[in-house]
Amino acid sequence: MSKQHLKVILLAFILLFGFSNILPNYSYGDPTGPYRNGFIEGFIKSKGEDKIEIEEYDGTVHILSFAEKVFFVIDTIPASYDAFKPGMEIYATLAGRKIDYMESYSTVFPGYIPEGGKVRNGIIKKIDRNEIILRLPTGKEETYFTSPITITLKNGKNVSLNTLYEGDHVKLFFDDIDSTTISRIEIEGKSIMVKDLYRGVLAAADTLENVITLTQVEVFRNGKWQYYSSAKSIPYSAQIPIYTGGEKVSYNHLRYYRGKTVYMAIKDFFGRDQIEKMVIKNQYESTYSDKIKEINWYSEVLELQNHKNLTFNDGTIIIKNGRLVDKYAINHIGQDYLYEGRLDEIVKDRIILKDFCLLNRNEWESFDEEKELYYDNDINIYDLENDIYITPEEFYTKDYAVDENSDYAKEHGLKDWYAYIYADGDRVSSIILKKKRDSLLSQRVTNGTIEYIENHSLVEWRISLRDAKDWSSRKDAWMAKNAAVMVMLKDAMIVKEGKIISPEQLKAGDRLYMVRDGSHAKVVIVK
């Protein structure tokens, strides 16, 4: 990790703590909706030769068959039915109750990869003419180049390369696996020049004229709020994101928040103020100005150099270098990581992961290289096969990583083990060891709040998760479930404050971020 102290100017970092008080919803989705609408979206739960089980985003499950003629597509390219795997997100159209078209996008373990293709995800660190320096999720930096035939896309539309800025999150595509020349760039998230940041009391929200009226209006200048005007009217639209307590607010419900303090990121639109993002004050406000020391993306907590811990979420207004950006553009010194991979080498204070994956922006991203990580005596190590905690000495002296080509390994039938690793930068804080690798394609990321926890006589520890949401990579958004989600904790790595804890240490009301395979949790992080 870089030890350079990156200067972070918190022009506006309005942090809203906690979630809205939404009661758990036990109603189920409309089981006839897809047949009326003529399409279905969700996750593949299981496959048969002529039938497929699909779970809609709200949790409703359908078993569907196929029409006589079906068109299958992955990454806009015709594919076979065999290329679709459980866990993939799909969109399908229906002829009656049968699928006649089904499409998906490849993920970390894609059903289809164009021959010789390569993809890189990361944050733009520097742009110098046709040279782009990309910071990968692992912290490594790589240099790539654009050419006159490089295609640049934003929100599905072809745009100029001039719209690309340092700090943008991008996905780079290459026609050849060894090429450094980019064939296509997809710009993800917002990067919009901000004119001002306003704070005021919401006096009126006219949905007919699409105008918001504020009183006691202040503007954020030179690190503090300053008087702007006693009242101000600003046009707005149904497309602007409105949040309170990390939850989206309906455009039509804005009028119910009259009298509340609101924060607005404003851009200049042909000489007029236009709202680009709005946050309704949920609890209290404090102002800090310091460098960001460390970020935990999974629990959405950052630590400043003065040791203040602050939460953030999708509703947080983040302005960097005068531009409204998404949360992943925040600079930092340290970061928490969640890895999965094969243990290729273990020595006294170091491990080498091979063919590893990193959980990046709620999705597993694979790397065909080695990753070196370090550990010390404070590491938590759990051997899942033998159901025991082991010491660092046992970790590097036993056969968790072997030379599989050696006579000793072949004689004793030894293979490298696999691991889920929770790391603070390059330092491993917790690790869970297992002999066989999980199928990451069938896993999804879920967050929610524990409604209750119990030690069941048949399945051992399990939790009921309310206000649950699954991450959709197709929609790049959290999709709410219509019912509480029951999750089994057996064999899961549960992490709180960087340490492995037991299920009985969880309690109702804990907010969780988890990786799960169906109803079985693999990794659980207590926020």
C-alpha cells in the first residue's frame, strides 16, 4: 500500500447515520407478474435440461420451460443454454409461460468469454494524453493506452474521451489478452462538475411545476457554511437521486419532508442552478477536516487521521476536485479487503495466493496472478475441515500449502487448500481454511439487519434478515427483497472489527454485509 499521505479536501461530506425505520415486510412478490408483463429478471437458482428455476429480485421463485425456438445471448453475443450457470443474473422474455429469449452478462467466472479478451476494473489515477494509469482494486497500478479507435461509453451512450476524468471508475476492455491498447472504455458512476453545495429548510416541493423552495439557505464555502439567502426556488426532476438515512426517497414523497433540513449538490445548467443530488437530514451534522486514514467498503466506515470513525453510504454527497463522484472515488491510505483464493505458499510471516479473487464493488473479480499477503501473531485462523482454531505456527508447518508436483505430495494425496481472507491492506487479520473451492458464480452479496438469531436443532445457527437487499450487477443497484431472508451460518466466516467471531456473538439489530450461496452464508461482516 502507498504510504504517501494523500491530501483529501472534504469540501462536502454530509454523513447520514443509521437507516430509516422501515418495518419488516413479510408479503411475497406477485407470482403472476412476469406472465402479465411478458418478461422476468433475477438470478438463476438451478437448471434442468428443459426447465430453469429463476428467483426474481424480490425473492419470488418461478420454474419455467422454454419455447420451441429460444434465442440465448451472453454479453450481446449468441450463446448456448449450457453457458448459463446458477447464480448468473438474467433477463428473459416470455411467450405465455415459456421463455423465448434469455440474456445475461459474464461475471468473474463467465459463461462466455470472447477469445483472447481481457477486462480491467479500477479507478483512473492519471491521464496524460493517450496514456491512462489505472489503480486496480488490489492497489496495484497499471498503464494502458487509448487509440483513435477506442470507444468510450457512459450510461450506454457513446461519449468523447474528454469526458474521462481522474477519479472516475472505469471498466477497460481489450481485444487481446496481452494488449495494452484499450478497445472500449465504460465509465461508471457520476463525475459531474459541482457549482455549489446548498443547505436549507425545505419549504415546498411543487411536483406540477417541478420546483423546490428552500428557506434559510446557506452555501458551503471555504470549509464552512455561509449565509446565501432567506429563500430560494430551484427546479428539479424525478430523475434526481434523493436520500435520507442511506435510503432512497420517492420523488412523489418529497413534499412530506417539509420543514426538514436538506443538502443539495448544484450544477450549472446553461446559467441556471440545477439539483444533481439531494440528501434529507436524518440525524445530526458535524464538520471534520482531515485526511482519510482507512476505508472499510464492506461496513461503509472510514477512519480519519484524527481517529474519528464516520459511516457513509450511497446517499452520501461526495465532492472531490470540484466534481460530484461516487463513493468508490474516495482516496485513502489503507483499506480492508476480502480475498478468496488458493494457498500456493505459506511461510512464517507471509502467504502467496494464486488464482485469487477480490470482492470489489460487491462483485468477485478474478486475477490470474499471485498476491503476497502478510500476517503476524494477532491473526485469527480457522480450519473449517477440522472445526478448530489453529496457531500461526500450525498454519505454516502443516500441509495447507504444498508443492503439488513433489513426490511427497503425490504419495500422500496432498493438495493446496483454499481460503477466504479478510485483510487490512496487505496484512491478514482473519482467515478461514477449506480443502475445496466454492463456486463463486453462484454467490451473491446481501445486506440487511438481523431480525432474530437462533440455534436450530437441525441446521444449527441461523438468522432471519429483515430489510434485506441483494446486489444486482446488471442494474448496478441494491434490489430489495419482499420478505425476510433466512440464512444459515454453519461454516461461515463471521468478522467483526477485523476478528472472527462465533454466531452466538451476533444479536438482533446487527447490520450485516454478507456473501452467500443461496441460504448458506460464506462470509458475514458485521457493520
